[in-house]
Amino acid sequence: MPKTLTQKILERHLVKGEYEPGNEIGIRIDQTLTQDATGTMACLQFEAMGIDRVKTDHSVSFVDHNTIQIGFENADDHRYLQTVAAKYGIDYSRAGNGICHQVHLERFGRPGTTLLGSDSHTPTGGGIGQIAIGAGGLDVALAMAGEPFYLTCPKVIKINLTGRLNSWVSAKDVILKILGIFGTKGNVGCIFEYSGPGVKTLTVPERATITNMGAECGVTTSIFPSDEQTRKFLRAQAREDDWQELAADSDAEYSKVMEINLSELVPLAATPHSPGNISTVRELEGMEVNQVCVGSCTNSSYRDLMMVAKILKGKKAHPNVSFILAPGSKQVLDMLARNGALADLLETGVRLEESACGFCIGNSQSPQTDAVSLRTSNRNFLARSGTKSANVYLVSPETAAAAITTGKITDPRDLEMPYPEIAVPDEFIIDDSMIIPPSDDPESIEIYRGPNIGEPPSNDPLPETIAGVVTIKVEDNITTDHIIPAGSRMKYRSNVPRYSEFLFEVLDTGFYNRAREIRDSGMHNIIVGGLSYGQGSSREHAALCPMYMGVKVVLAKSFERIHTANLINFGIVPVAFRNEDDYDKIEQGDRLEIPDIQKKIRLGEGQRISFSQAGCCHISRIKSRRNRNEREDHSKNTDSRNGWG
């Protein structure tokens, strides 16, 4: 029977279940990656399992998110991660060595293997032919302990690429086109598999840009075949022995096929405040720009930064534009420094950041009030940049470079210069000195624990009846950034009580005090959401902190995959409305009662069940927010369905 590439790799790694889309399967994980924003909690969870060494073929701990050392917290956490890595058999990539996805692609990714990472952009590895999946820290900790990773066997969508990209159109425009087609919701349980004659025209870094940002569509992962382009990349990284040829069978069947002619694409941009809001650059041209940030795990490869350097050579940044550049890895920075491109960039007036996530997560370079910021990163959620009033546009390196000199959004095809041709090096500079291998004497390693590191909070057992208050009601497309912020707040990631104080601060600064009051009164907190609740980052603190605050249920129109798993991992029941109109019947402040919740979950046996069939949910509404003694009690069927128990 002909098979997709996805099926071939997953079947090779199956340890539980059978390959049948829609069924639950468990797969063996070959590699894991963690980063410092999620890795501290994952390591604490791994320690709690009492296992001497990791059981994977290769696990790597990266420091790339919280590298700004303001206060002791980040430095303490980095030291903790380094000692854990040394003791338990994990490679440790030091701060400054680069962004986890870029470095893993360069130095560790292997075609045909499985990679689980505590970061939602782990699918970057699909550019090299890996099944690379983002997950919460607890799932990654379990994988490091040798446990299977459980997921819904995905539907596979074939994206057939034909033609070749024209000058001034790049891989970023390919994935923006795909986001314009598929959007950011409704793609849970799917994998994008790329094929067609256009694939061979794309280098591995270009493919990685596409698979990286496929995460914004909500798919499980994306994957390209492993071919001669893959072999060339691995040879340049002195890792040709890791190469194997991998492709789908020519007559494999897919759940859907999408045709994209690369020759027909034009420069595109994602407009505020979602990666799914796609416009052509031509439609936006002339808009004044205040800031341009080049880098992130999406667009900070050697090819991307060389493109910017060549476009800007001999030019100056516009006086009104703050130009920031963050190389994706120390390897890329070394290459630019040695070939003179870094000097060319410095002459433009660039502000050089270290090789880290930085501006992408709002951890530095927040733009001015009401700014227009063009970024080559992957997310432009409200306030993610650190400035709530800023408008962030996601663009290609070519479009970013055009704006740096003109001071406005400019279609790069209008630049009066020949299109730079960037040759992929036959050999990259190989210097792994900032990757520290684990200790040969783990017994001698003492784990460092700074005062910011606490034990993972414990949870009460799920009660038979959930009786609580709707503490907040939110709209569609709520991201984990809305739930718990990134940026400077992330230094408290190892201190859950402190970090919890910032829950929903982007949307409602009163949430924490309301939730604390309800929790301390003995009631449960309940969150009500719209479509695609929990988009974005794999940040498990978006479930862990609500758990600490006494949240027992999130009731939403639909959920994203990683956040659903994180909610379940921390004892919060994700419940989806069967009838989305019922969302309008519930208001913030309503009291909800869900009886026999454990029984309902057991009856469902992991499947979605209907509360309208298994029992009713009682709603007690507070008629007046000004007079909380005035009540109106009534019982209604919510006609909702349980998520996964």
C-alpha cells in the first residue's frame, strides 16, 4: 500500500495503537529539545520522576529566550539548567550560541527521526525531514524519561509546490500564502507534507522557514522530503552521515491536496494582530515604519541575513527607523563576521543583538507608542512586542530590508538594484565549543537551585462536582500570550505563584484578584473562551498558572492541540461547546455547576461526550454586578461536549 512520508516515519516509531487518522497513537521519541523559558519546569518535572539519565538518543537544553540578565532570576535558572543537563545526560547550549530551532537544525536534526520540543516552533525540524512536534514541558519530560508521546494520528495534507520563486519573493512569502489559505484555526490534527517539483528549488533553511511558521496554522507539524538539498546542507555542516533519502510514495493518498505555484507568488505581509491576516506588500506600501527587526527562528539563517546585508550594502538606515538584527546562531554570526557582511550591516546603523529570541518574544526592543514595526518573526499577537499600542507586521527579509532604507513599507521589487544571489556555502564554520556535553561523572554533580526556583505546584484531585464562577469570558483566537505574557514577565517562569499574578493582564488586569478571591472562598474558577483557544506558544504556564489559581474547567468553542494537552496534564478539563451559540448564553460572573464530572469523563473513555446527554450544567446568574445580593437562579442545558479526559 502506498504511503505518505508522514506515515512511513510514524509507523517506524509506533509503540501504541495503529496508524489510522483520528485514533490515538503513542510514538517513540528519538530527540528532545527544551529552552530556558519552558525547560526549567520540564527539568523540575523530570527530576521528580527519579530517573538517573535521559532515555532518548539525544536531548539538548538550549538557553535562548531569557538571556537579558536583569535581576538574578534568569542567570540562576540558566545555572540550574546547566547542572541538570550535566547530571542527567543532556547537551547544554549556552546563552549566545543561538536559537534552539536554528542550532538544532544546523547541528543535531536528522532526517527520519522524531523530535519533541517544549516550544511550539519545534516543527522547524521538518525542513530537514524530521517529524518534529511542539509540546508542553511535561510531555517532553516524559519523553526524556523514555515514555511514548501520545497524539491523535494526523490527517496528512499534501501541499504540492510547482514552479520557482521569482526574484524578491522568498520562503516567508510561501508560508504567508499558506496562512492566507488555511488560516490560524481549524487545522488541528493535521500535518502539512510538502512535495512536487518546486521542492527541489528550496534549500533546507528556506524549507525550515516554511515548516517553522506552519505552527501558526495550528497543524501538528510540517515536513519536507529528505533529498539532495538535504544532503548538501548536512554535508556543509560536516554531518553527511546523518543523511538518508526519504520521500512519500508517488501514488500515496492524502486527506487533501493543495497546489501552490511558486512562480505566481508576490511579497506578502501578515498584518496586526494575527499571522493569519494576510495582505500583499503592494497593498500596504507607503505606510511609515518606525522599527524593523530582522531575525527570530523563522528568518535568521545565513541566507536570510546575507540577503539583508547585500540589499543594504553601502546604504544607511532611514533616520526614523530603528534597525535591529539578531543572528539565529553563533555559526551564522561567525560566517557574517568573516566574510565582511557584518561590517556592511554595521555601517548601515544596525543595532546588533545576540543570537537569541529577544525581540520576537517581547524580551527586548519593544517599539515606541503606536509604532509600526516590521519583523521577520512568526507572531504579531497583540502586545507580544512589549508595546500594546504597536502594530507589528510580519514580512520577509527582502521586504524588511527595503523598509530599512526607505522608511516606509516598500515592495522590494521596486528597489532599483539587481536581486542579490545568495550561494549556500559548501562548508559552514563548525565550532561547537558553546555546546557543553553532559558529565562523565554525574554522581559528582550537585544541582544548583536559586531562590527563584520552586517545586512544581501540586493539584487537588478532580472533584466529583465542579462548582465555580466564570472568572473571565474571552473572544476567539485567544493565544497563550494573552493568557500568560512572555517578555520580561517570563523571568518568573520557575516561580509559579509569582508568575500567576500576570494571568490575562493583557486583556483584564482584574483577573488575578478575582480568581484569588474565588479560589480562597472554596469555589472553582472557570474560563470561557471562543474559537481556537490557546493558540501560539507551547508555554505550559498558560495551564499551570490557571491550575494554581484554582481553574478547573475551560469551556470554549474549540481548542488548539498543545494547549489542550497542557490543560489535561494539569488537571483542567477542556470542554468544547457542541452548539457554539451557547457561548452567548454564559456571562462573566455566572455560577456554573457541572455534576458528576469524573463519571462523564469515564463514560467518554477519552472521547468527546455531551453534557446534554450525560447530565445538565446548572447556571446561576448574577443579575446586577452592582448588587451582588440580587440573584436569579435557573438551570439550563449547556448542550456542550467534553474535550478529552
